[in-house]
Amino acid sequence: MTSMALTPALTKLQNARAIIGHTPLRSRVFLGAPPRPLQVAKRHLAMAIKEEARNATGKGADAAKQGADAAKRAGQEAKNESANAADEAMRKTKVMGDKVADAAQDMAGKAKETAQEAWGSVKDTTQKMKDTVMGKAEESKEAIKDNINRNMNTKN
């Protein structure tokens, strides 16, 4: 009977990591306790977690630096592009200004030439009028003298 009552207990003990030693005269049961994690294992785990956190922090910092560098490069490229666009606009404006200045100079030259031609024409016309008027005045003067002489001769 004792062996029957002992059987379920032995099964339970085997599941609990028990070592059963028996001899024909005596039976002994040694219970094994589940292994307890040592404090050293906890310390190693904490150090591993801490190291993993450092690595993650380092990776995050590197990613932030790369992002900042990329933003800096993009800003510099935008600055260069806008400077190039401004230089191009200034160059085009200067070219257009030169063209406008050349056109204005040509127009001024033509205006001067036209004014000189007009002045020459006015002078010629004035001279012709003067000559015509002077000629008519001379003729009138001569005609008046002749009339006066004839009238005087007829009265005498």
C-alpha cells in the first residue's frame, strides 16, 4: 500500500525536479529547487540594456546629424541656385539695358541729324525769302525812283 500511495507523490516529485534515490532498505528524496537567477545575470542584463540604449541613442544622434547636414546642403544649394538666378537676371537686365542704351543713342543720333537737316532747310528757306524780298525791294526802290524821276521831269 505504501508503494501505491507513494507513486502519485513520486510522479509529482519528478515533475518538480526531484531526485529519488532508494536502496532496498531506505528511500531518499532530494528536491531540486528551480534555478534562481543570479544577481550577476541581472547586472549583465542591465548592462546589455544600457548598452543597447546607448547604441540606439547614438544611431538617433547620427540620424539627426545626417538630417541636419542634408538640410544644410539643401539650403546651400537653394542659396546657390537663387544667387545664380539673380546673377542671370542681372546679366540679362544689363544686356537689355545696353540694347536700350544703344537704341536710345541711335535715336538721339537720328534726331540730331533730322534737326540739323531741318535747320539747314529753315536757313535755306530764310535765305531764299531774304533774297526774294531784297530783290523785290530793290525793284520797288528802282521803280519808285523811276516814277519820281519821270514825275519830276514831266513837271519841269
